[in-house]
Amino acid sequence: MRRALTAALTAVALTACGAGTTSGGADGTLTLATPAPNSLFTFNEVLADRLGFFADEGLRVKIAPVADSVPIAGLVQGRKADIGLVAASDALTAALRTPDLRVPYDERTGGNGFLVGLVVPERSAVRTVADLRGGNIGLASPDQDRAYLTAALKKAGLSIDDVETTTVGPGSAAVARTLESGRIAAYAGTLTDFFAFDDAGLPVRDITPSGLEELPVGGYVVRARTLENSDVPVRFFRALARGTYAGLQRPRVAEAAARQAAPEEWAEPEKARGLLAALSRTLTPYDGRTFGEIRPARWSNAQNLLLESDVLDEPVDLTAFLATNVLQQINTFDRAATLARADAWLTDNTPAQQGSTP
């Protein structure tokens, strides 16, 4: 399962790159740039598609899988994609380069601790972040992971100046050897990086301090002009919110759809089921009802960390960048009808070989 998930998140190159500019959804067709298409990590997108919620909104959504090296925000700004799912740091750095982007929908409102973290080899003498003073920390990326490390160090009363950092890239066998050798004392990255270490035979231990939930993981970006002149983005996010709601309220439906979309991820059903449950918690709304809610204070925290860690040279105007005025429209959908659709879909889409689910 780990190899399958790693493959899913280290996606192939963007298929839409050579296809010219998009229509902006004017014809009902949207191109969605996403780093993890048709996988457990985007099961709400899968549900919105397979349960017909995109179709209910009159949309045809083309999925454009993106490799780690491709800047999704840049694709949206350059009209190679209409909507993109991006990390918070990537969104903010892109916003500093152009005023033409907006974030109308926050994604992982249930927290970020499960998806990103700071790890050491299981046998390391390092027990807490405070033990890293004077050490060299490996980073998967120079932006988001440096900012996350800065936040983790703050929780331990340290600053980024109390450690050295080296950008060693995404998790791999080579990075695992570097970590095991002690050339880096710890590694800041994401779940897929840690899976790669496991595949390389290096078990790792998470030392991420608690209390980092006030940082956003990321969200969906659109062009400002599209959001201002069209209701297509709102229709997309309403369908996505319905998919998320259906998945949270009907975990058996989420599992069945995820199995259909990526059966290779279910070679170890109990582990996949546990992962799906954990990912579901990251999508839980703050108040239990308002999907995609943007809390400017969280984004301000992220921006301050990026400024402190020299990823940003100057602050972004968050009042313009964060489009908080469309959430009511996004969340105006019939919840009973959404669940009825999910239940009916499950009746028609439960292969006998899946067996029972909790």
C-alpha cells in the first residue's frame, strides 16, 4: 500500500501542459490541477465526480495530475488549469508574484499534523525537537518544510537560527541513507516522504510537537477574474463540499469509491481503511458544517513563518488573496439529498469481492 500511495502522490507530469489555455469553465469544462488524482488523498474529489455532484452543477471536470516539480499555482495563473490544489506556502509565494490569484476554499481544515511532520530514525537518541539544537535538519523542500520546521522549533523555544538546514529533496533511498548515517539529524517532509523511508528499510519516529493545527495545509487557487466574473468556481466547490460531506457521513461510500478509483491502494485493506479515516479527520470543518472555511489568522500565521524563514521577502495582502465571501454560496446544498445519493450509489457500487466494511 505504501508504494501505491507514494506512486499516487508522486504523480506523472501534467497532461494538460501542452493543451493550450483553458476556457475558464465558460463551456462547463474545468481543468483541475491536483498532485494526487484519484487516490485516498483526494477521495472527496473522487466522490464529487463518481456520485455525480459535478454533473449536478453542470460541470465536466478534467483531472490534470501534476508532478512535484510543477508549480500548480503557476499553471492556474498561466491558464493551463482553471483550479489548482496547492500547499499554503506555494499559494502565498505565488500570490507575491502576481495579484491575479485567489484562495476561495481551504482544504484541510481538520488539521495538518497527519500530513506533514518532522521525523528521526527510530533508533535515534533525539527524543524531542529541543534535542535538535545545533543539528543539521534535512528538508524535502526549501519553502513549506522550512516554514514548518520553523514552527516546530518555536514550540520547543528554539529558532531556525539554532539549527542548520539542508534541502535534500523528497524522500528516497538516498535520503534515507543520509538520515540513517547521521549527516542530517532529522527530516522535515510529508507522509509520502516517510513512506519512501519505510520502503528503503529505515523506520522513522515522528517528533513533531503538538499544537501546529493553527497552520493551514493549503487550499484551492483560482484566477481572480474567473472568481469575479463567473459562478463556475462556486459550483465546483459546492460539488466538492458535497463530496466531502458524503465521505465524512458515509465512510463506506468513501471506501467503495476509493477502491474503484485506485484499487492498488487497497492491497492491505485495514491499513488503507485506517488511512482513509485519518484523512477524513483532516477534512472535518471547524464547526462541523462549513466546508472550505478560510480562517485568515491561520494564513497569517503561515505567512509570518514564511517571512521569518526568508521564504517570502514581503507580506502578501491576505485581505485580497483570501476570498472569504463565497463560502455561504458553496455551502448552500441539500444535505439530505446528498446522503440519499450516496446511499443509492453504494447500493449499485459494492462489488461482492470487497467484503464487509465497518
